[in-house]
Amino acid sequence: MNVLITGTSSGIGRATAEKFLSEGHEVYGLDLLPSSISHPRYHHFIADIRKKETLPELPPVEILVNNAGVQDSVDDLATNLVGTMQVTEKYLSEKIRSVLFNASSSAHTGFEFAAYSASKAGVIGYMKNVAWRVSRYGATCNSLSFGGVLTPLNSPVTEDKEAWSEIMKVTPLKKWATPEEAAEWIYFLTVVNRSCTGQDILVDNGEKDCNCTFVWPGF
């Protein structure tokens, strides 16, 4: 199948692209940065999801993974919510089989940067609207709200021994997800799953419901 993934140069996006490639899919990646993947079935496009005119023309997309995002920046809303909406609206068609949004546990708790939490809460609301619309094609649409994931975006705490110790004290499962684990969740919801739709799935090692605390330097 033709799979479009945003934010594929690192982190969850890269791991997800590699997962789909390993399963035999044709993968199209969008990112502000150059490609970090070399594979005959991977096609990379440098694009800014905030700017519709930079989005490339592609063959009909069957699986869409909206992963690109920023955190604690002036562009949280413009990228995480508006950009994600622009990508989705451009590539939705009757050929779509599944849509997946990368939301955040912060959308549920609000325990993070204001614009980031708001942008991800907006993603969940938008996901429900898309789920209703694509159901006419028999397609599923869901979002994943990850807690901590071991990506470069979270290096301010993962590389700070004191902050990391505090995080582990309040994380019930005493771990964060790897990008590869996140990719497995994404693959399951978009390929294996055929009955769950319109849902946000919280994957946070127990952070929210067992001990809701946000740790970040200076916060």
C-alpha cells in the first residue's frame, strides 16, 4: 500500500517509515530535513506542512500517518494542528484505508506547555471529525496519545540525570517507549485494526491515570 508519513527524518516518524518498509509497503515521507532513510521503496520530500504550497503531488494515499510536530515553540499550533489538518485534507480520498494522528498525553492532562497541549487536544477533536468522514469509505481513523518517548525532541529531560530520575519516580512502569515501540502501535492501528475508529488511545506507561506529573527543566 501507499503510505504517507510526516516527520520521517528522525524519531517516531523514521521508525514508523522503517516498520512499513520492512512489511513491504511503498512509503512517502515529508520532512523539513533531508532524508535519513535509504531504501528503494522510500520516497522523501522536503516540505513544510504549515505551507500548503510545499506539499507534493503523490499517488493516491492509502495509509496516512500524521506524525510531524514541534514542542515548546512559537509554531506549536501552526505545525501540530493547522499543518496536520492541511496534510490530511490534501491527501484524503476514496482510496484511503486508514488515518492515524500522533496526539499526546498532554492533550488529556494539560500538564505541559500551553500551546502544545492545546494543539494536541485540537488534533484529537479533528481526528474524530475525520473518522466520521472517512467511514463512508470503510476506513479507520484514530489517534495515539503517547506519554514519554525516547526521541531527540525529549533530550532536555532524557539527557538530564536529575530530571530523568524525577520522571522515573513518577512513572509507574519505570520506562518510556522507544520510537520502535511507537511504530508498532501505529502499524497495528492502521494495518491490523479494522474495527476501532474515532478513538484516542493513551500509551503512557501509566503516567496519566496512575500518577499524573510533568517534569521538565525550568517548568
